[in-house]
Amino acid sequence: MLVFLLWKPKVKGKDITIIVVYGVIFFLLNKFYSILRFEISPPVYYSCYTFLELFCYSLLFLLNITSRKIKIAIIGSQVFFAAFQIVFFFTSSIRNLDAIPVGVETILVYFYIFSFFFERFQNIKGDYIYNDHCFWISIGLMLYLGGSFFFYILANHMEEAELKKYWYITFIIETIKNIFFALAIVVHSKFKSKQKIPNQNIPFLDFN
């Protein structure tokens, strides 16, 4: 959020807006976690959290992938995930975390990431990949989901006291992800501003 506010005059783009909205939503969900999880029940809280997270990631890659087939696959996977969550919600008990949906979410997002890299390397534009803001988004998500995957999967096999003891690890991983998202905003701003700079080498021609 701080990066967005500092770079706001230069930052434009639907995907950057999604990152900011995503940051606000999940900041509030985490800030009021202790209240919300009991006001609306833990299973509902965790299910909504996971669904919204994947939904935001799906939108980001829909905007940064050009292949029609992959876009259809992303939309289809989001619909599948919603249906899967409904079935899981009514057929399974969530003890500490919706570990299985989180695992499915991780697999789907990794599919989005690999699809982005595959398309990017298939259509090299002559520019470095790290000048693409989606590259930093992808790296941040890879570290975030990969680093927390086994912790979330094993969450339901841990006692609540033990879970609280190691929960800080997820905050560290999420902070790393947010740093990469902030880098994506900065790179997006610099790259777009360079595109708008007119060619100063064109000579002035006066035909009068």
C-alpha cells in the first residue's frame, strides 16, 4: 500500500489496481481475524479467504496472459475450484484450516505461473523478463505458496497451541510475497513511464 501511494501518479493498470485491492482486503481479513473467524464461523472464514485469494490471483494472470486457451483454462479452474469448495465445505470438517482447498489452490496458481513463463519465453519481445511486472508477481507467489504449502497441509494435524507457536512463519513468507508485489508496482511504473518518453533524437523540421 505504501509503495502504491508513493507511486500513485505514475501507476496505472487494472492488474496493479487488483494488487492494491487484494492488499486492502487481506489486510483487513488478517487484522480482524480473531473477530471474523468466530462471528461467521471458522469454516466460512477460511473458505471465503481461500476463494478470494485464488480469485485475485486468477484475475492477475488473466490480464497478463494472452493465450485464449490458457485464459479459458484459468476461468474453468476458478469455476471448478468454487464447486470443489462447496462440496468440501458440506462434506468435510475443518479443524484448524481448509488444508485441502489450499493445496488445490497452490497447484492451480503454479499452473498459472508456469503458463505465464511458458508464454513469455515463447514470445520473446527483446526485453528482459525482469522488466515485466508479472514476473515479480509470479516469483512472489511461488515463494509464498511454496514456502507455506506443507505448513498449511499439516495444519490440521497440529494442536492449536503448536499451530500458534509456528504461525509466525507464515507472516514472514507473506511479507516476502508483499515485497515482491511492491517490486511489481515499481517495475510497472518505471516500464510504463519509459514507454511514454518521446524519441528525443527526431530532428525538428521546419517546412515554413
